[in-house]
Amino acid sequence: MSTGPAPAPSPQHRRPGRGVLAAAAAGALALGGLTCLAAPAGAATAPTPGAALKAQPGDLLDVTLDQLRPTQSAVGYDEVYYKLGRYTSAKDELNGNVNKRFDDWCETNGQGVAATVQPGARLADPTSFTCTVTLGQETAAGRAEMKTVVVGPGGALYLTDGHHTLTSFLEAPDGGPGLHIRLIVQANYGTLSQAAFWQAMQEHRWVRLLDEKNQPVTVEQLPPHLGLAYFHDDPYRSLVYFTRDIGYTVPADAAEYLEFTWGDWLRGQGIGLPGSYDTTDSASYLAAVRTASQAMSALPGDAVVAADGRTAAELGRLSPWNAGKKPTGGEFGKLSAPITEAKPGKLAYALDFRAKVPTGPACTTTVTGRRTGPLVVSNGTTCLTDAQQTGPIVVRAGASLVVKGSSVTGPVQAVGAATVQLCGTVLTGPMSIVNTRDHLTLTGPGCTPNTLNGPLQLVGNPTS
């Protein structure tokens, strides 16, 4: 691991001035998808379970992203892709601003926006940039922008708001699982049993036990970690995100899972996605956003939208549509700006980034849950998704292996495979990948960082 160079002595200031984009994580050593980031001097220490058990509601708790347990099974991938597209673009700097990822981190940490950014600054090194609000000087308005966590049995930390934002930080090239962020403690249920804990979480609506198709899931089916590899993709959740301030606006007393609730309503009405529109085409996707947002805006304020009886007005319905602006103006006009513009719209950033994410071959065999014993992939594509494999994996020549959001205990060997892709994988054991024919993907856009515990041999592989 390398600690990276010391920050340059002359920071770049937010106003006036130009920001700096770190195209790669400076001071990081990438070993086949395992990114090791050295903690900067003076970095906060993440709480131990014992320390977390002492936290009181309202406390600010400094955590690392790998400590957090999700309380929902799905996110809108395209919202995360928008953020990552913008974080990895130089457009903000070219417009005379700092990159938005620093503003987002400062805001999420309760510290306003970025004030100064050193050349080569990275999210994982908070000594390389500063925020407008110093630690200990947080305001009520600043705390309102922070995300929340509940302390569970044994001091486990359950994220109750901010899954998209923190997943974006984790997936960013200069972020990662070890990135620090402060969260507001909503409650401390550390002394409760698991059953009592989940009952309390459901009573407070701090957990969403529905999947990307609005079908029930159990608490055991919730992802164990943050990261795209662990979440299912809910296209309606993304669609609603792009309708923000066009068909709805976030109210001051926003309901839990506000965007999911609107998405569930659109799904139930058969409005928007999927199938009716081509979400790889910007014009078609924009048409879906317009149709969905106009349907939301046209609802009477007292129309019941949520299953629990909440109305369109309570969920922030915005009327008139696009705040009364023409389609070429307002938020819809901004959303419509293509990636070639100086200030692209959110949708353009999302589609541009998504095009860079390796898709991998289609699965012919899928393994989920616990599996023990040798796994030999002799033909086709075997996918491990939310799986816990104990035993060796051997990939024969011409076959493919795709592992996402899973753990593997045992050696992995592939010689002459067509494709090997590991994202969001915890591997305990040696890995040898030799002469892959098409693609070896262990890191890169949209590939959640892996944790590789064991010797690694990579020889003669094309990478993506």
C-alpha cells in the first residue's frame, strides 16, 4: 500500500477559481480489484461495536462505509450512475467549480459545501480538501442534509437514509469501502433481540421489505453491504429521481422511502417503465420522465398514492408541471441537456456512465444462497449472485464466470476462460486467472470493489 504524495501547498478555492478532478485515486494500490487505501494522517477512527452501543439519538457517529448494513434491497442504478458520471467528469472544473463529489461529501458530512480542494484531492483523504463548515460548528440546516443510522443488536450499524449517496461514494474511484462519513444516530436498539429490533424498525418505517418489483422480502434477504453488486436495480426508483422538481418536490417533512412510494404508484398505474420506453436512448428516456412526471403532477392533492393512505400532496406532488415552465425551460429543460453541453443534464451523465459499465455475458446457470463443494464451470456462463460458495471454483476453457455480491471461500482457477468478472466479492483463498479470451473484470466503472484475501496470479488477460 502507498500513502501517496503530500498535498500540494496551494489549494484551489471554490469561489473564485477552478476545481481539480482526480481521474484516479492517488495513493491507492489496485491489486486485481482490491483497492488498498492508506488512512490519511489524523483520520477519524471508525467506531467499534462497543463504542456504537454507547451512541445516543442525535449523536454524530463517524463510520466507514463497509460498516453499514442496508435496510432496503434495491436502489435505482441510474441515479447512482448519474452521480458517478458527474464525479468522474471534468465538466464541473471546466465550468470553474470544484467537482460535485466534494460538495456532496461535505454536505453529507454536515459541513456545507467544498471550500478548498488540493490538486489531486480524493474523497478517501479528507485532509486533501476542506468544507465551508468546520467540525463542531454544524447548523440545524446542515444536520438536516446528513444521513441516518440505527444502532442494532451487538452494535451493528443499519443505514436508514442515504443508500444512493453512500453507494456512489463507495463506487467512486477515489472513494471505497474504507471512506469515512458521519451519520446521525436515529435510535440505539443495541440491547434488543433480533426479533424485537426488526419489529421496531418496521414500526418506524426504517426498513423497506419490498424488492425492485414491489414484492415482499425478508430481513435475511437484505444486502449485507453497500455497493451496486449487492443491490437489485429498481428502474422506477431511477425514473422518479429524474422527475424531481418536475412532477414532485421533496417536502420539508419528507416521508420515509418517498421516491420508492412514487415508483410503486407509477408501477401500479402502468406508467413509464419498463418496456414502454428504451432507457438506452436519451430521447425515449426523457419521454418516459415527461409522461411519469405529468401523471404525478396531474393528480389531485388529496389523491391517495401510498398503500398507507398518504396523498399526492403529502408526497410532494408539484403542480403545475415543471413549476409552470415550458418543456424547454425549468428543471425539465435542464434534464434534457445532452452530454455534449457544458452543463449536461442528470440523465445524460447517467447514460454516458452506464455505457462504460461492462455488462458481462448472459447467465446460463445462476447460483444463489449457500453452496458447499467444488464448482466446475465447463461451459456457458455461471453467475454467483448473493451466494456464499465454500469450495474451489474451476473455470474451463471457453466458459465464463460472473460473481457479484457474493463470498467465496476456496481457490478460484481459470485458464483460457471466455470471461471472468468479480465485483463486490469477498474471496478467501488464492486466485489464478490465466489467458482469459474476452474480458477479465475485477475493477472499473460500476464494479463494486472486491476484497481478495489470498495470493493473486493474473497472466495474459485482456482487462476491462
